[in-house]
Amino acid sequence: MDHPFARVPYEDFRRAFRTGQKHVEREFAEMKKALSNGADLDTLIEKARELETKLATLYTTCTEPTLSTLHARIAHLHAGGASETQLTRWLVDWALREGKPQTAAALVGLAAPSTSPSGSSSFPPSPLAPLVDIPLFTLISTIITSLRFHDCAPALAFAKKHRLPALEFELRLQEFIELCRGRQSGEAISYARRWLSGFWGEERQSRIEKAMTLVAFPPTAAARIPAYRNLYAPQRWEQLETQFRLAVYDMYGLPHEPVLWLAMYAGLVALKHPVVERNVDCPVCPPTTPSLGTLDALAQQVPSSHHPHSVIVCRLSGKITHEPMAFPNGFVYGREALEEMYLKGGCDKVRCPRSGLECSWTELRKVFIS
């Protein structure tokens, strides 16, 4: 679960390094060309100083903060063991994924973000700030908000910058569909020639061909044909939001579910048992009162626990019993639950809740597991 924790700043550092490398290669190629053409030495020196300024700015704005974040996270991992800081990280991750940035900021101890004149948000420093991915999830939230307003431009810029061709194709296709929806046939054809033709291939050819027919089918006519009705469906925007979010998660190696859930799954597997139907003390059993919440919804998604050695779980209490007692008809329960039933009954009889058989306490037999 901690693999993405260190990978996110590493990926940012790797991209910053590649950006700086491209600057150096491009500028040196231009300087070499200018030198071969007999350029003035002062001009070459000026270009070298400009390159130095660009690299210094890149280091200050991107490389240095990313390195400090990476160092802080590696130090946190070396500390080892579960801690309150680790739990806070998981809670912040959950809050950011659920669209609760204020809750995340409060958990980290950040004040409200300040907005720069360029429109970007920055958070005041906090000891936990390098250990959480608030800037990344803030960017994801901003781009998803633009998609909800049917604006693909920010998502397209992100896809092109980070080389996500599958996501870029879906966004380009959606922009083409919107042009067809607005009956801008000429603009749609020009758009397809400019942007969709680059994706022509065996994998996407059939989808592009089907989309091109929308030039002749307005939304009202396409509504009668399921294949084209799906292309015009408003739900495509929701699918784009999901595709964008998952593409970013995959790019950084982030799990598709909150890390908090993954940690809880591990504990729920140990608690969940296939024999237990309901136990008021069990956090994974369905609640007796609907208003009371439990972890049953999460527990349904994990397998039952595996015990290498056989155990008997009392059907009455839902707990492992070390003194099983059997009724004459063979039904087995824990001694503790039967004693509680016997004392509450106020008589010399105990009743099997499944078969209804009543017998005296002396008729119960001890069960031994070999």
C-alpha cells in the first residue's frame, strides 16, 4: 500500500528531469548550429545564460520541492510501523477521493488555500503536507469540474503533456460528437481530419467510422438507433470523468480505491467468517437496527477468513468456542451461550433455536475436536 506513496513524487521528479534534459538538448543543438554558421560569440554566451536561467527556474519551482517531498516520504517509510501519521495519510487520501478538500486540509492542519494572481492555489506549509497528495488531487478535481461543464480543454492539455493517447482519443471523440450535436457539420469534418485521423488504426477504426456517421444523424434521428443513441448519451461525460480519474491513478500507480479501504479490507478478512450469520459485537455483520452503520458493505467485497486449523464458531454468540456442547439431535453450540440461555430461562430446560428441541442440561454432551 506504500508503493504509490513514494512513486507519486518520484514520477514528478522524473518528468521534471526529462523537461530539463529536453531544454538542454534543444538549446545545445541550436548553439551548435549557430556556431557552425559562424554566429557571434556574444550571442552564444547570451543563449547559454538564458539556458542557465531556465534550468535554475525549473529546479526552484519543480525539482527542489519534489526532491524534498521524496526525501520526507522516504524518511517516513524508514520510520516504519503503524502510526497516527500513517492513519492521517489514509484519511486524507479518502477525503480527497471523495471530494472533501476542506476535510483533508483540516486533517493535515492546513489553512485555507491562497490563490495566486495566475489562478493557481497554494497551501501554507505543514509538517504533514509533504506526506499527502493534495496538489495532485486538487488538479484532478479542477479538471473533472471542467468536464462536468463539458469543457475538454484542460483534460486534453493534461493528456498531451503526460502522453496519454487513449484518454486523448476519448476526449477528441467527445469534442467531435458535441460538434455533431450542434449540427456544425463542416466544423466536425474539419475537426475529424485534424485530430481523429491521427488515431486511425485497427484498434479505433471502427469507432471513428461509427462516429463519422453522426454528421448525417442529428440527435433526434439517432435516438431511434441504439448504436448512435449511445454516442449522443449525456452519460458519456460521466464516463469521461471516470476514465480521466483512472488514467491519472494508473499513471502514478495509485490504487483505484482509497488506501484506507485497502487497509480495512485486510482487517475485515480476518473478522469475516462464513458460518456467522449475525453477531451484535461483530463489525462486519449486518446491523439489527437499520439506522446503525457497520462495515458490512465493505465486508461483502472481501473473502472469508481462512483458518489453517478447524475451529467451532457458536451460532448463538458468533464467537469461537473452546467448549462446544451438543444437543441429542446433533446441533452444536458454545457452552457460554447455552449457560446464558439456561440462566435466563429460569427452568431446567434448554431449547435448540434451530430445531426447537428442549432438553435438560444433563442431556447435553461435550464435543471434542481431534
